[in-house]
Amino acid sequence: MGWSINRATGLTFHKPGLSTKGYTLLTPHGDQSTYLIDMDGRVVHQWRFSHIHPGYGRLLKNGNLLMTGSDIKLPKPPPDEPTKAPLAFEQHITRLGGYHTTLVEMNWQGDIVWEYVNRCQHHDFFRLENGNTMVPEWVELPEDLHKQVRGGYKMPRERLPRLLGDDLVEVDPQGQEIRRIQTWKLLDPIKDPIHPTRRRWEWTHLNGFDINKKGDILFSARNADRLAIINADSGEISWKFTKTHGQHNPTWVTNKGATHDNIQVFDNGASSSRVIEIDPQSSDVVWTYHGVPMHQFFSGHISGASRLPSGNVLVCEGTSGRLFETNQAREVVWEWINPFVNNNARGEATVSIYRAHRYLPDHPALADKDLDPARFSNINRLNGLM
């Protein structure tokens, strides 16, 4: 959907009797801060960053914020000059969507307590129960596989760089690599082609992943329009789904009384978006949220959806900066529109948000924390959130 810079922002709709109470974490694109807001849409806490441009973050059980972002001193990406010799790998990846350099763990007061620097990491991260952390990392494909991968397009007379695939890299608290999963070895270069609308720079573009209690890894390969599960025991792909387009934020969801986990994903689509729940045993779509009319709900890239303990779903319609909560009856019960207008890398106004998360009032991260919006009265007043 389109958005107006003059639209109403902040909390625009709320049915208190049907919403899931808690605090929502969000990072507006182009901003140097991450915000935690209450159900009335008011800022109750803020983390500021000086050495990275923040991407998106999650609260950990210890109350710290884990945030991925890019070195603020990183040079601007080189211009796109297709007919010239391809850029070196280290330069090429800096112009790709979702590129990050740094994963930072910051305490409630804003002090850095842990940092992992990897100049090839991108998009997402996952903190495991044992304290280790996993991130996606871009890698160049072997020459023979580069030639085998089907699909995609190139610019007129373009001298193509080597295609990129994705590894999932697990590091310990000291930042030492202890495991590497080469996802590009698990997919088929012919059966899992690059979508025709994607440039032949990346094969998979792994933009999100999630790990369940058994250790099964669910991931999204956006450029190939694929969702897949890597079985924890075999290390092979045990399930694949091909009926989404440009999807983001795949997550495991556990329904009460269910014998197995289902999968939820934000399916961006080509002209309208939807949030779907899939039963991986049958590959049936068992629940869908979409706009009425269909095109009323659309975000062509970024975005996400997270299942709340109540069964409701918090949706981030990323490009428009719209966050909303829907119940299983597809009734919107809470809506908040991003009032923080920043500039993107091209100097254009943006209100986009990559992803958002909500934490219940009794979440361990919020224990004994001061969540009085009065502490941020200036921010709230200046942005129309009071």
C-alpha cells in the first residue's frame, strides 16, 4: 500500500478487550535509535547507537538488546556499473539489501556488553539457549555451481559477478566459529531457480531463519521463493515450500494441543501481501490474513509477523511503517503507524521498519524496569505520541 507523509501516526486504533497486552520493540529505518512502546503507542524506553546504523533487534531474557547493524564508518556502496568488471566480493556485498557488519548486545542502560563483527553477515540472527549465536553469511559459489544455477536476469551487456549463496554460521560467546551450515549445498540449482525478477547476483538471499526446540532450522530463500527446513538429525532438507513470493520472517509456531509445530511467514507477494500458517506435514495453508480488498495490505519487501501467546499475530507491514495486531478471526485489534520520518541512503523520506516484536509485561527482560512514558515525554510530545 502507499503511504502519505501527512497521515495520522502513532496509535490509530485499539480494541483493548481483544489485544495482547505488552510492549513492542521497533527500529525505524534511517534512525539511530531503537524504541520500546506501550499499548498506547508511547515510547517507554530508547537505545541509541553511535558506532552502527541499527537494523533490527530482539530483547533477550537477561534484559539486554541484541541488535544487528552496519558500521557507521562504512563507505557508501560503489555505483552500479554493469558493463565494467565485477566488483571484488568485499565491495559487492555492501550494496546488497540486508547487509550488516556487526551484531551488538547492549544492556538496558545502553552499554555494549558483547559484539560480533563479521563483514559478510546479513539480515537475521538467532541466540541459542546455550549462549551461542547464529547468523547468515554471504559466500561466493564454486564456479561450476555458479554456472548450473538457473533463473534470474542480467542487465544489458552486464559482466556478472560470481553468484552468492548463504552459510549459517554459529559462534560461541567468544566469537569463535563452532559450526557452519552450507545451505547452498542443500538446494537444487535447477529445481530451486532464481526468480525471473531477481538479478543474477544472489541465488538464495537468506533473509530470515528460526530454530525450534529440536534444532530443526527453518529458513527463507527470498530470491528462489523457497521456504525450507534443515532437519537437525540428518542435516538435510526435510521439507520445502514453493508457494510464496519474496517472503520474510519465517517462524515456528506451536498451537495448543498440537503434536507438531507449524510454520508462519510473511508472504510479500507481487501486488498484495498475506500472512500464512502452513502445516509442514501436509504443506496445507491452514490460516491466512490478507487485506480486504487484497491490495489494501501490501509490502513489497522487508516486513514480518510474530505469533503472540494469545494466538493473535503482530504484523509489521514494513514499507509503510504500519504495525498491527490481528486475532485468529482476522480482526485488527491494535494499530500503530510509525511517526519517525528519517532519510534512506538516497536521501528520500522513509518510515519503513524491518521487523517488530512484542513482549508480555511479565517477560524476564522487563522485570523491575522503569517503563514510565513520562521519562520520554519530549520524544512522545514531539512525535505526537502523548
